[in-house]
Amino acid sequence: MQKIPKQEYTTEFKERAVKHVKEGESIGLAAKELGLIEQTLRNWTKLAAAGKLTGAGSRCVIPEQMDLSWLRAENVRLKRECEILKKATAYFARDVV
């Protein structure tokens, strides 16, 4: 199993993600749509409520770094899904014979 690379997100992305939750979307659904881990979005929501979303010591992340990080995580997720589908295909192919 591959390790998911460390994620880096811009403040704008975090604010947009939190906005989804504030507009009534569930954390689980918003996280899935944005390719996030639910706990990460929960943490951002709590920080936003406290007015500390960016936090002290957060470093500047350029959009290209954020995109690359998101694409790496998406790649890992898609590989996992592909493995699940391969196993399901093998299981169901066994039942047909």
C-alpha cells in the first residue's frame, strides 16, 4: 500500500472547503468531493470558527504545489480503487464459471 503524500493547501482552498460545510453540505460529502480526508476538513472547520484557519507559522503554498499535491493524492486514491475493482472482478468471474 502506498503512503499518501503530505498535503499542502492554499488558504483560499481551505476557505472554499469550509464554505461547503457552512452552506449545509455534510463534512463527509464535501471532503469526498474535494479529495480530502474528513478529519482534515473537520479541523479546518474548527479553525475557521476560531478565526485561525491560516494559523501561525503556516508557509506560503503556490497554487502549482497545491495542484501537484492534490494530484498525487488523487493518484493514490485511484490506484486503491483500481485494486478493489480488480479483486471484485476476480471474485465475480469465479462465480460465473
